[in-house]
Amino acid sequence: MRWFLCSLGLWIAVQLFGYDTLNSVPMSVATFLLAGLIFSAVNAVIKPIITLLSIPFVLVTMGLFTLIINGFMVWLTIAISPNIHMSFGWAIVSSLILSLINYLLNSLNSVDTDEEEL
């Protein structure tokens, strides 16, 4: 479910702020599913390393530098993904969209967990 929502979030972000070079819908769907998988891998492997190395910047900016880190993860994902293009500035804005989707997913998941405990 999370993979699908990441793919959907990337699709929304690219439709708003970037562009894809595909004209067929099945290829576009496959491309964004691949991009969602790449985004999950980038967040699992590279983001912890970058976050650890940038702790001084995160502390000085009181956490706002994490927006730059998240934007870099989106930009890196789009740079790796085929046929999708977006600038770094728009990637930072797109990371806000993906963060909102992730927040909504986590809040829905916590509601389901609370109902199961009752």
C-alpha cells in the first residue's frame, strides 16, 4: 500500500511540477511504480546516511534542513527514474506533498491499530 501511495504521490508531483516524456498510459503507470520503488529504496538506504552527515545543519536550522534532505531524495529518485524530469526546487516542494501523503497514511494506520486494540 505504501509503495502504491508513494508512486501516486510522485505521479501527482510530476504532473504538477515536472514532466514525463511518455505518451502511453501503461508505460507511464509502470514508470511511476518503478519510481515509487526507487523512492522507497533511496529513503531506506541513502536518506539515513545523508541525515546523519547533516545533523549540524539540521540542529542549526531547527529541523528545517530536513526539507532540503527530503527534496534531495525526491530529486535523486526522479534523476534515477527513466522518462521523468523535475528541477531541484520543485523537488523540494514535491517532498512536501509526499510528506503530507505519508502523514495521512500513518494517521490512518494508527486509527486502524487503535480500533484493533479495542
